[in-house]
Amino acid sequence: MSLRRRITGAAALAVAAVAVTLGVTGYLSTRSHLVGELQQELRERAAPYLQPHSSVRGGSGSGGIGALRPATGPSVPPAPPLGGAPGYFQFVHPNGTVVAGSGGTPELPVDTRALEIAKRARGSLFTTATVRGTHVEVLTVGDPYDHDAVEVALPLTAVDSVLRSLSLTYGLLVGGGILLAGVLGALIARSALAPIERFSEQTERVTSALDDPHRLDETGASELRRLAASFNQTLDALERSIQAQRHLIADASHELRTPMAALRSNIQIFLDAHRLPVEERKGLQHAIIAELDELTQLVADVVELARGSAPSEHTEPIELNQIVSDAVARAQRRSGQLEFRLELEPTVIINAPDRVSRSIANVIDNARKWSPPDGQIDVRLRDGVLCVRDHGPGFNDHDLQHVFDRFYRAEEARRMPGSGLGLAIVKQAAEAHGGFAQAANAPDGGAMLRISFGSSTGPSERTQPEAATAPAPR
């Protein structure tokens, strides 16, 4: 169901509910008032038959039947036929005998409740009945003086006529109100949805031409302005994502071109390797393997970056201090005289082990690459934050803001192997689970990288032996 129909239906239903409630309330209130007046009149008509020593039934309280006027006091008129304006009455004796006030045949039905009142000679009861086609209201009241009960009836003909007219009037009003509510609901829905329809048309035009960036006009009601602003923010994020993908593809194509061209050239030469001396042939083989390794590493880095900063589906508790220790041990084996000083606090985090291991390895390798052969690298893990500091030349001021950019390489780094993706992978892995990656120059020289992979869950159960007890300087 469309939103327009829902609004129309809701408006019509709301008005219909109010109209029905008012109609039913008005009908019941009027009926209660009319019936109440009739019941009060019945009480007044029954009063003369309930006075002491004024029985219209002459004789003692045994209930004998006699003349139709009291022995003393004002005379009581004889009961008229059923349905007459003055009403109709009859007497119910405890033994079940029913005597009509007019001396004829009793007309009103007598049930067990009326007999119970006659036996107790007290209490009252209002009932309705239909006698000879006439709808009547009946009052049964106990007579404590004659020890029986008096039943007085008045016709409901006038009341029923008024209620029928009233129900027809209320029915027409409710029906007209529902129809009017439907028309007004349709108009309200059309007026309310007009800005949304214009908004939808604008979004369709904008999203159909993402290469030609446009934004929605943030005008109109406050809700629509907020919606337009939110949509524009979404478009900005989408545009940045598309641009990042395009840059990644362009940069990857550019970076892949050089190793692939070199590999192609070496393979072509290797096809005629039988003409080369043995030593040159071995050197060519090593060059091809090195280029394949470089190409494989570059492709792996590009694939890792293509995953984006979304959290990994597979996460588990991992000992960050152990991963750092293992990465340092591997780097130590490839570093010769390079010295590592560790200060590792046992730390457990919830993350993807492969992402964290790769990121830490990239940070350690970056520090190793920029350190002098006999230099020192300080590695510290405290409060879930990994700090790696080398004693190399540090970052140039204009390079600091681009340290974690994809494929960015400083002037000095272009002469070294690598693709410029290592630290970009580090930042992406850190931010995937709410962490951060920061770069700065140490006050006394060298570069310093601070990495957090999100909040830690607590200390590791194992303690990590340190390579040196001296704290890493800031």
C-alpha cells in the first residue's frame, strides 16, 4: 500500500472513530435521559399504591380483591388499557396470583424476579417487555403494607420513535463524516507528500548522474532540510568512496606497470639464456624471482586495501604482545646488527589475527628500513597502544600528512623497494575496529608511529620476556 493511501486511510479512520464515538455516546446519553424520565414517571405512578391504608384492593393485607379505589384518602383512578398514556398496573401476590388493576386479564409478564420481590414485599426492578405489540417499560416494586408487589407499565412508543430518528440522524452524520474524512485525508496526503515527491524527483536526477556531482537543495520544512542534508552527506561519502576506488585502480595500474614490464623484459631475455654465461643466467633467474615476489607482494597489498575499513567478519581474542614479539623476532633475523628494545605490556584484543599481524609487520619493517645498520628500534606496548620508534632521519614536515596515504612515497623512499602501501594497510586495519594510526617525529630524532587496534579486553595471561629492560624513549 502506498504512503498516500495510508495517510488517507489513517485520517479517515481517525475521523470515523471520533464520529462513531460521538454518535454512540450521544445516542446512549439521549436514550438514558429519556428512559430515566420514563422510569421517574413510573415511580410517581406507583407511589399511590404503596401508601398505608390506601390500598385500591380493599380488604386486609391478605391480598383480597375488592373495589378499585382506596378506603380512605384521595381516590385512585382505575387503570387504563395497556398502552394508554396514564399507564397500566397490576398486582403480584406472594403465591404467584396476578390481579390486573383494571379487573381484567393481567397483561404484563411475571418472572421469578418479580415473584421474589412480591414474597419479600420490598425492592424494585425495571424491565422492558412487548405486550400485544406494544413496547413497554415495567416497574416492579414491593408493597410492604399489603405484602405483595405492584407492577406499573408505560409505553416506550414515544421514546423508541425519538431514538429511531436519532439513530438515523447519527448514522447520516457518521457516514457523511467518514466520506468527508476520506476526501480531506486525500487532500492532506497530497499536500503532505508533495514536498517528498519533489525530493524524490531530485534524488532520482542526482543518483542517475553520479559522474556529474550535484546536491539536493536544503530548503523547505525543517524535516525536509534535515533529510536533504543527510542525503547530501551520503552522496559525499559515496563520491569519496568512488574516487578512492578510482585512485586505487589508477595507482595500482601505475605501480603494476613497472614490475610487469621489467618481468616481461627479463623473461624475454631468459628465453635466450642459453647464449648467456652461467653466472649471468643465474643472476637473471634471481632477478625474475625477486620481481615475481615484488609483484606478488604488491598484488597482496592492493587486495588488502580493497577490503576497506569495514570490520572483519572473523574476530577472536588475540595476544597483541605475542604478535609484536613474533614480528620483532622475524625482523631481527633479517636485520643483522640492528638492535631492538622491547617494553611490552601483556595485552589481549578482539580483532582479526591476520590483519593485525600484517599491520604490525609493516610497522616494524618500515622502522627497520629507515634505521641505520647498527641503529636501534624501540618498541613499546602500553594501554593497548603500540609505539614503534626508529633513530633514522624521521619524516619531512611536508610528508607527515601523507604518511598513511596509498602509494605515497617520499623522495628518499623512491630509491628503496616497496609500493607505498604498507602504512596505508596499517591505518586501515587500525580503524576497522575503532583504533587509530598516528605518525610524528621524535623530539631527539627519528620517526615514531603510534597504533591502536581498538580497546583491549584485559591483560594477557602470559607475560612477555623483554629483549631489554630500558624503556623506549618518546
